[in-house]
Amino acid sequence: MAPRAGRPRVVTLSTDVGSAYAAQMKGVLLHSLPPDRIVDLTHDLPAHGVREAAFVVRAMATPFPAGSVHLVVVDPGVGGGRAPLAAACADGSRLVGPDNGVLLPLAEALGGATFYRIDPRRVVRAGRVGTTFDGRDLFAPAAAQLARGVRPSSLGPTIVPVGQPLPHAVRRVGRADGEVVHIDRFGNLITNIPSDWVPRKPGPVTVRVGSRRGRRVPWATSYAEIGRGRLGALGSSFGTVEVAVGEGRAARRLQAEVGDEVALRWRGGRARATSTVNSDRPRRR
């Protein structure tokens, strides 16, 4: 689905560059787009955290209307051999960013995509300032063109993108195994274990993070239910299991990092009916 004729597409921005550098990207976009067409999703993604960014951006961008342009810049390989990408998604959305895997989960959630390698000569009219900030000098101009209706295929040839799939969680009877895929600003540990894998009333659950010993903690429906200073587990806003400390920081309490394995065990409770198979493959309905 495309936007109404003559009206630019919405452009969302997700980066790890911070607000100052992001402002330069927005300055480029504003040469071609009205301010109400530009939406900041986040500019405090973990620096160089490609896989974590892929998880977060997929969750944040999928609710946007079909036909939006999603510009994602988490680009530790800038200036090297990685390709710059534009993509046409099955739902009509467009993606722009580096070929390092950060776009793939979102592309899949939007129904799949055809990817194109951006030829800078087709995008940048003036000389590029340098080789360290493609977010401003290449990706933002490309996103602006796509928002104005330029087809991704006009920016360069098709390309098979580099794969960096998100990790799979595994479910068995009374247990699930996954990993920490995101640590939010409150220090909560967001896992890739779908929360609907856990029975509705499992009672206390046992959580083991990394090589640390398992801890028996309450399964809660809110942070208030966990209680101030207590460790617990609950379903996160991402639709996956979260390990949290009430008004505290679970990452600090457990000395946890993104990529740490998470083992969740429970007893009793009625299993939920769910069609979820792989936690890294949500799809727009």
C-alpha cells in the first residue's frame, strides 16, 4: 500500500548515533519532506549493537502504516565493504540501511522484501562529506527519495542481503530456553522467549541467566506486583518474557548482558493456546 498521490510517505528514524548526529540526518530529510512526515523512533540504540537493534526496531516499526519508509542506521562497518541497502517490502513499506542484518527481521515481519544495493551516484548530487557518516550523506537522501515516490529499484541493482537472524527460543514441557536480546533503559532483561509460552497461572518460576544459579521468582502481571527491590518475571511489551527488579535494575542485579542464555522453568498452570513457533518471526496481520 502506498500513500495518497502527492503526499510523501512517513519516514521513521532509528539509530545508535545520538540526538546530535540524528539532527543532521533530519536536516537532510527536511530539504525534501515536511516535518510531520518524519518520526524519531529512537537514537539511543546500543552503539554497534546490530542484533539488539534489529530486535528493537522490528517491534517499534511494525505498527506503523503500510507504505512507511523505515531508515535504520546502526552501522559499525561504515566506510568498509558492507553494502548500502534499500528494500521494497511486501506490504508496500520501504527500508533503508546498511547490509549487516539490522533490516532483515523487520523486512520479514512486513511480509518479506526485495533488496537493492544503493548506488551513491544515483542518490547523492553533491560530493559526499566523508566516509564515516553514511546515515547523513547516503541513507537519509535515499530515504527522502523513497518517501517522495522513487522506486527502490531505481537506486541500484538487486542484491541478496547478508543474513544475521535473530536467535530462536526453544520450548519444551514445563520449560523454555532463550537468551537476553535487549536490555532497556530501566535495566530490564528482555528475552526472546514468547510470553504466551508460559501458562496463565504458573505460580513461581525458576529463572537462570547466563552461568549464574537459577532463582525462584514470582511470575507477575506488573512491576507493582513484583514489588520494590524484588526480582521477578513477567510478559514484556515486546510480547516476550522479561526479567525485572521492581524499581531497580535486573541487569545490574544479575550482572547480565545481551546474549546471555536464559532458562525458564515452571510447574503447573494451564498451557495457553498459541500458534507461535519461532520467537524471531512475528508477522504483520
